[in-house]
Amino acid sequence: MTLLKKEIKICLGSSCFSRGNKQTLQIVQKYLKDHKLERDIILKGNHCFSKCNAGPVVKIGDKLYERVTAESILEILETELGEIN
């Protein structure tokens, strides 16, 4: 039995990217490396979730997170990925 890998999609559309997802991407990459999760998580850029007014947007699994900040992404990662560690 193989487990499906959890997927993180970060909106890299111009609105989300300019409002903070460039930094969010760097934080997520560092988090995955520091917690040795690079093999367990699929990290993808996404062009747009059509939620520009609520950006920056990050999707983890089926859950969409809006207005993500550098501070909130760490909390989100701990909540979503803490059980993987």
C-alpha cells in the first residue's frame, strides 16, 4: 500500500507573487528542507486560483489558505504537516 504524497501549491500569479508569495515560497522550501520532508511533499507553483482579492493564496491538499503571510505560513505548515514529522 502506497500513501499519496501531500501536495502544496503556491500561487505564483503576479498579484499573489508581488504581495508576498515569493517569500512564502522560500519559507516553505526551507521548512521542507529543515524538517526533511522534501521527499514526502510535492511542492508546486500554481499560476492562479482566481482568488486574487484574497491573496496571497496557498493550497495544501484540498484546503485553500487565503491572505497568507510570512508569519501565518509557518503556523499553517505546522498544522498541516506536523503529523508527518
